[in-house]
Amino acid sequence: MNATAPGAVIGSVMGEPSATGRFGQFGGRYVPESLVPACAALEAAFRDAWADPAFHERLARLRSEFAGRPTALTPALNLSAQLGVTLLLKREDLAHTGSHKINNVLGQALLAQRMGKTHLIAETGAGQHGVATATAAALFGMRATVYMGERDIARQQLNVFRMELLGAEVIPVTSGSRTLKDATNEAMRAWVAAVDEAHFCLGSVGGPHPYPWLVRELQRVIGEEARAQVPATPDVVVACVGGGSNAAGTFAGFVDTPARLIGVEAAGGAAMTDGRPGVVHGYRSLVLQDDDGQVLEAESIAAGLDYPGVGPEHAHLGTTGRAEYRTVTDGEVLDAVRRLARSEGIICALESAHAVAWVLRAAGTPDLPTGSTVLLTLSGRGDKDMATLAGEVR
């Protein structure tokens, strides 16, 4: 049975993975034996739910009545005039909880409820996925436990408070770099210990099969909405990439069109640019690693992009040439936040600003010629980053 969502393009590049959960050479399921049945059960439950019109009806109602979808497509008129391109912003920052993360979490929470689970376990970097998980847990009457690196807790205090206000337990992770990579490690360990009653609500298009596929399908709504909203197929579709869920969801709506797909990474955490094939967090992809295969620490001003790997489907899209990947520096990101705010009255998340920064740099060059139409997904709003921005942007 094909579990592609109703209305999606059957047989498109971003279709169903192989029977072993692979996109080309990437993906798969590299987990302890104790988690193999849990992953298999999740795949079976997802296939069953995704083929059930009642599940889609309930999810669509939640997206509309609770999450505020569809999100707007906003022409960035002032920046467009300045840059010589037509820039259209897909406004995931306007979704409930402030980012695209709610799309994925509502679907996973519904699925967990369908499976009889009562506890959501999540990892978070910037905190937006943690907030979305805590929100869904409160809505569905579930327990929520969120693992977050100690370093990220320090720079994302607002989101920590939001999670706790919603009733979630936020557990600081003090190992390693104390960021998203280490939070994911701890969340997966917790899942092993509580697999009978808990669902691991993974936030991005990584992890063992079926997560990369499942999360992409739940985020596909971004690209499908945007495709229906644009007056014509854009020349370029661009989104930031850490693990890559907002980009995967956006690209899924345009992968079968002539549009160029551009993912933008942090220069200090560019797995697509600097990574090599390897295994991290249960899947094979491009990973930042040394000559001995040890995973390297990623560095980014954006906590949500501070991750040494990338979703396996992005690795496949990049190596096959269907998508292109660029990097921007922290300085360019800060300038992008400032310029978008002062030109359009929109304060975006530092993660989203990576995509904006590339457009600012590339506009008018051969990489983004004058007259191009660009669809850019603003994955989240910048409230969470005020502490960081206060010391950097004036």
C-alpha cells in the first residue's frame, strides 16, 4: 500500500522510500535490537493511519482550527524592489506555536494516540519542536518529556518556560556539546526504556525508518499549500536546512516542477557541504566526522541548525543533483534578520534567516539572476532569539 498523502504526486522523486527505508544509498534503520519492533510497529501504524480518510479528516481539522492553516504567502515587496527579484515568503512563523514544527507534532500525536501511547518523548534544539510537542501533549492529555542541551537551554530560556508552562518536563542534557545532537541521544535512550507507553516524537527528517518519510509527509502541507498559493511556478524554492524538515516539506510540493530547490545550511554545521557518508541517530546520511569516523560538533548561531547530520532524503536529493545546498555565515544571518525586519516588518527565526541570507547574497548574480521569482519558507518567528539578537543586532 502506498502511504503518500491524498493529492500528492504519485511516483514523484520524493515518494515512498525503499522497503528498507532508504532514499538511494541513504536512510535505513540502525537501532538497537530492542527498538526494531517499535520502529516496525510505527511504520505499520503510519501506513494504516495514512490510508484512513478519518485520520486525514481529523488532522486537517486540527491544522485549520488549532494550528491556523493555511499559512499566508506574503510578497516581500520592499526587498523584491531592492534585490531585483520577486520574493514570496511562505509564513510558517504564523502557525500556532510559531513555527512549522506544529505540522509534524500534531500528526505524530494523533498517531501516538491511535497506537495507545500516553507519553511523548522529544528532543529539541531551538526549543520550537519542544514547544510544539508540549502543546500537542496538553491538547491530547498526554505526558511530555523534552530533552534539551544545557547550552541551548541557556540561549532559549523563553521556549523552556513555554514548555514548562504547558506542563512538559524539560530535562537538561549535560554531555558532549550540550546541544541538539546530545539531546537526541538522550531522547532515544529514554525511548528504549519506555517504549511500551511512549512515542518518540522526532522533530526532523532524520532518525531510523520510518521517521524521515513520516515527518516529510506531515510537513508536505507546506509545499502543497505554497504550490496552490503561488501564481506560477517559481524559479527557485529555498529553505533553511539543519535536519531539514521544513525544507523537505517545502521541496515535496515542487520536486516535480522545473523549480530549482535550494537548501541553506549554517557554515559551521554544513553536513551537505562538508559531511561524508556515515551513521548517526539510527540512519545513514552525510555526517560531519573526522578521519576516524567520529562525529564532529557543529557550530551555528541558530540552535536549530546546530546539528552534525542532515536528513537522508536531503543527502539523496543533493547527491542526485535534484536539490542544491549552500552555506551562509553567522554574520550574514544576523544581517538578514535585521534587513528583513526593517524592510518587511517581519522578525524571523535565526534558522529561517539562513535562507534569507542566501537570497540577499545571491540576488543579481548568476546563482539568482535578476528577474527571478523566489519562494522562501520562513520556518519560524524570531521571538525565541531575542536574547541572542539583543547582543548582536542594533
